[in-house]
Amino acid sequence: MERGTREYALWSIGIVLIVFVALLPVVWIVSLSLKEPSTITTGPGISVWDAFFPKEITFDNYKSLFEGGIDDSPFIKPLINSVLIALITTLISIVLASFAAYAIARLNFPGKSAILAGALAIAMFPPISTVGPLFDMWRTLGLYDTYPGLIIPYLTFSLPLAIYTLVAFFREIPWDLEQAAQVDGATPFQAFRKVIVPLAAPGVFTAAILVFIFCWNDFLFAISLTSSDASRTVPAALAFFTGESQFTQPVGSIAAAAVIVTIPIIVFVLIFQRRIVAGLTAGAVKG
Amino acid sequence: MAQITLEGVTKRFPDGYEAVKDMNLEIKDGEFMILVGPSGCGKSTALRMIAGLEDISSGELRIGDRVVNGLAPKERDIAMVFQNYALYPHMTVRENMAFPLRLAGVPNDEIQRKVEEAARILDLEQHLDRKPANLSGGQRQRVAMGRAIVRDPAAFLMDEPLSNLDAKLRVQMRTEVARLQSDLGTTTVYVTHDQTEAMTLGDRVAVMRAGVLQQVGSPAELYDDPVNLFVAGFIGSPAMNFMVGRIEGDVVKLPIGDVPLAPELRQRLSGDVAGKSVVVGIRPESFEDAALTGEARDRGYVFRAKIDLVESMGSEKYAYFTAKGESVQSSELQELARDSGADEIPTSGEGQVVARLDAASRITRGDEAELWVDPTKLHFFDPESGKSLTHRGSGS
């Protein structure tokens, strides 16, 4: 009993520590984004507490991001680019990965393990080593600074991820159900649509979220393969933020933009986590 | 309603393995046919071919008057209950049972009526709006049955539907299934590896081994007149005792003594067996405590044996003794032992004989007891082929 409580206490301390370390930068960014630009770099002489939290909360940093509308704002166009590129990549990636994962999970065909090994190898490949060649190729092909110029490399790295996730999910589906549906009078397509798709949905959502986050967070390709707001995504655009004058740092606006791009990720995970955890397959077959 | 006919049906897998070999079977309209055999004997494959879930490599399968070899499962008008129930986890019980009707385009009010009726028959009314995950094993099993009966199909196919239930529930559901089938009068093919289920449920039982149909007949026929060693050893619990014997003149020389050869058996014995060694099968109930046989004592043969163990079942007793002699070597019996796991128990080796005695018997462990055996109830088998030498030739 005593040991139990001690263990519990140690675990609790550990968890609090980890959460603290993980969330501190987030809180810090939020705090920065709410400060007056002039108070961001307060000198020594005040307590850490006062330095960390804003004296007066202001939303000026957020407002400045959207000032000037789509043409003049340094943030709106990259935000649109980010959303569109991530969504298009996710859509293509999930469609292709579903086909591949279905075949790998269900069928026996020669070269199956080679495909999986190849996918894994690509996922392991350091992206930085492809950036240089891609830069040259894209400029020759006219893909530099375009949507496809980013979507194609994103696909190469997100497809293995999606395939692996979906294969794992598809293998868990009780395929007996498909046969049960066929005996119940369903055509193969009806069996797929009415029985398999609802069961596969949580897995597909999981894979989609992972792919979306991967594209959304990417900085390396975004900074290397774009040169203007035509296709620059938010992580890359942040690096080009400028202060009001040559001598001011745009810390406040960067912090505000960082907070804004974090929000969709949090929302996504919160919405779909329930679907993922729903455990839809429980009770299908005797466990 | 329809009869199901298999003519020379064979299943050959791409690697050349034949799971079902040249199977001929006629299942009559409204009949309850059991396919039974040890695991891997091809019974499930046979059922899945009837369902249309496996292609038929050669031969012809008819449901009613239609040849259905090339038809998809949905065109065969059959319903199947799977071993793991295969309920749709994202649908409620009501939706599960309505699913086949919805696919068939039945109008909503009729679906409603049929599902309610099936739920009433199966006592599922209060569970209609629950999901399968929240049901007990027995309830899930009944939902699977319900999904089959709402359709009123030409035939039910059941693939070990009770094997996932615990022992008590299994016995209960067994009677339930039998009652349901006789009420509905629908042709049913039922696959099981449990010979007790086969004996209690079926109108007729088809025993399979290694893809080959061994014998088809009523439970009584299989029990009293098995066509070979495999069927003899598979049907009945406790299993038939086997020992090596030799027919010499009017007696059968057995490890337990020289048992007289009954005239009716001598008549039925096919071929020249005099002086040859044969495998003799004796069912446990063909034995009796000699003290309890009364007038029948003289009809039978009395011998002495040292009793190793007595198990009392309340209504009867099982006495185990050892009969020394040549051990029975047969691939068929080895397979049976392997399937039941008996080959892993060293004590159940050759020569162990079990006798079923009346509960009134006073025989106890360690006794040098007088036992009685009915010589008319012996079964003779060819030691090489395993074929019965005393088969009456009926039933198959």
C-alpha cells in the first residue's frame, strides 16, 4: 500500500514535470504574442514573474498580422497557402495510401514486402539531402515557387507514413464481416461501402491528421522551394517578417502568427481523437 | 426451401492442396444436416463453397434446381451464421438484423415487422437498440441467428455457431437451435467438430476426414454401424475401445480372452478373415459388471480384469482397465488422438479400455473384477484399410 502511494506520488511529479517542460514554450509564445512590442525586451531589474507575463494584454500583434488585407499583409496569403497545400496533399495522400494499404493488408502479391520496405526507406530518407536536387529540378521544370512544387515532395514523405498507419488499421478490421455482408445479399461494393468503410473511417482519419500535421509543420521544403507569397507557407513566411523599423525585432508578430498556426492542429486533434479512440470495432467478433 | 446437392465437389487450393475431395452429398429439403470432423478435415471449406465464399474447383453444386457454381453469395438465397458471429459493430441489433432486408429492398414497414418477429422468437426484444459490443456472448449469437432467419432464405449455413459459448450456454443454445430449425423447417447445414453436437442436433450426420466424406447417416446409424475405424472412433463419448484380435474358428482371440463369435456377426463378416488379425472395436456400454447382468450373463462372455480406475458419473460408472496385447496401429486412430490432444497424455496409451457400468455396480479401483461383454456388439475392422468388416451397408 505504502509502496503504491509512493509510486503514485513519483509518477505524479514526473507527469507534472513533463507537462511543464512541454507546455512552457507554448505558454511563453502566447505570453509574447499578447505583450506590447515595447515591453518584450524589458531589461534586468524586474522579477522573472513580471517579465514572463504581459503587464497589459494587447491584441495589437494579432491585428498587425491582418493589416493591409490580402495584398499587403505578410500573413494572410501564406496562411491560405498553408491551408490549401496541406489539404490537397492530405487528400491525395490518403486516397493513394488507402488503395495501397488495402492491397497490402488484404492481398498476397509478389513484391509486397518490397513495397513496404521501400516505403519505410523513403520515410527514413533525410529530407535535407533531397532539397538541393529538388531546387535545381524544380527551377528547370518551372515548379519552383508553385503549389505542386511543395505538394510533390510532401507526398513522397507523407505517403509512407499514411500507408504504414492505414495498413496497421486495415489489418485490424474483421474481414469476416465483408463475407457476412456478401452472404446477407450485398454486392462486393455494397459490402465495402456499408460495412468496411465505416469501420475503416477512424484509421483513415488518424492517417489524415498525421499527414496534415506533417505538411502544416514543414519548414525545410517551404523555405527552400519557395521565393514569394505565391506559394510560401506560414512557417517559411514567419522568417521574412519585418519589424516596424530596421532596428525592431518582429517578435510579437511572429509569436502571434505561431499561435494562430498552432490552433488548427489542436482543434483537429481534439475533434478526431474521440473518433479514433471510439474503438468502433469492439464487439464485432468475440475477443 | 430447397434441397442442396453436391456432386463430385472438389476444392483445390492454388498450392495444390485438396481441402475437399470429390464430395457427393444430397441434403433434402428441410433437413438438418451436420458436417462433422476433426479440425482441418475440410468441413468448413465445404460449407463455404455452398455459401459461395470459396470457388468450387470442380464438380457441381445445386441449390434447389439451380446450378449455383458460378453465382455470387447474394444470388444463392442462403443465410450464414459465422463462428465469430460477424456482427456489424457500428450497427445496432435492429440494424444488424435489418441489414439483409434493406439490401434486398424490402419496404420499411415490412422490415420493421420481420425484425420484431425475429427478435420475439429469439427473445431479443429489449436489446434491439443496443450495439453488439454491449451484448453477452449468448445474445450476440442470437443476433447472428436473427440476422439469418429474418430473410427466410432457402437454406441456413452454420459454421460452428456455438463453439465460442461456454459449456452451459452451449447446451442451452443447442436445444434452441434444434427447436428453431424444426419450427422453421428450413434446410440447414451445420458444421461442427463436436461429435456430441452432431449426434444431438442432426437429422443426418456427414463425417469427414482429410477432405473425404467418410459416412453419411442418421446419428444412430453412425453409432451402431460405422463404416470404418475413423467414424467408429470419432462418434461416441467415451470413444470406442480398440484392440487387436484374431478370428480362429468360432472364437475371437482378444487380450481380454477368447470371446465367442456371434453367429450374426459371422454372417456379416466379409471376406476371408479366418486366422487373420483384425482390429476389434467394443463400445464402453457393451461391457457390464458381471454381477449385475442376471439372466443375460450366459448370453455374454465373462472375463476378469484388474480395474485401474473407476469414475462415477452418478447415473453410470466408467471403469478403466488395461488389456495387454498387440497395440492397434492405425493412421486414422492416430489422427483422432492427435485432434483430441490425447496423444500428448502418456497414460492414455495402448491397451487402456473403458467400460460403462451400471451405477449400482460395486466395483472399485484395484479390484480384480468380473466383467461381462456382449459378443453381438463387437465391431471388426481391417487393420490395414481401417474399413469395417461387419458393416451392414446401409446409410451411406
